[in-house]
Amino acid sequence: MIADKILGNIHHGNEVPSKTVVDIPFEWFELDKHRIFKVADDGTELGIQIEESLSDGDVLAVSPDKIYAVKINKTKLVRIPVKTMEEMGRLGFELGNRHLSLQITEKDVTIPYDEPTFEYLVRLGFLPQIVEDVFSDYIVCKAHGASNGHSHSHDHDHEHHEHGHHHEHQH
């Protein structure tokens, strides 16, 4: 089955689907892929070619008796509670150079789990919590601006503080 546009969303509107809803499982980081192959929970194979980012509940295909919709899998996340604007600013400063996708609310910041970042936050005095949840409605942070899939590497020196050193970068 080929999906080339979003046909609606099962979570929006007042209508209760009259057909069986079949989940198409996605990881959070797959939602921005414009071309991807997925297998729905009933075994149906879907070639998906959609230019816009997907959201939980987006309907990608319909058959006479089924609706095929995006289902974002739960994943391991780090939730960092913040109590003040100063704490939020400090956290933003510390996370900013890591180019992480994140969710921000008035009470906390949530990022995808990785152990080094979790340990770093603990050392800085934050109280991060590991949670299992759906990661959606996040801000995408792209290093050095959007690359639109273009990649190149270069080898050069950088000056850091009073000393210089050499390392390679991937862009």
C-alpha cells in the first residue's frame, strides 16, 4: 500500500471511526522522514512518501474496513523539572549545545534519554527523572541550521579559550 498524503487524524474531530483502526507504529525520530517503509500491526506493508511531519493519529491509508493511522511508540525519556525562570535559562544553556530535540512546559523540559546527558544533568544539580512516554510535540534542534539531508565533512582547527586543538566535524 502507498501513502502519499495525510487523510485526516483520528484524534481530531467529533467522529468516532466506523472502521477498525490499525496502528502503524513509529518511533518519535521517524516522524519527520519524508520516505519510509513501515509495517502496520495487521501486517500490511506501507510505502510512505509524505512531505510534512507526521503526528500521532494521522490517517495514512483507508481500506473498505480499516483505517491505518500513525501510532507513536513510547520511548525512554528524561524529564527535568524546573521551578524558576533562572533554572529554565540555565538548563537551556546547558542543553543548547547538545542539539537535542525537546519538549518544554512551564514545569519541566523533556528530552530523549541518553546516559551521558542524564549523568551530566545530575552533576549540575538538576533532578532529572527517567520516564517512559510518547515523545511528540517537540522542538527540533538541528545543528548548524537545517541541512535538508545534505552532509559533508571537513577537517580544520578551532580555537577554544587560550588553547587551540584539532578535530573533525560531520555536518
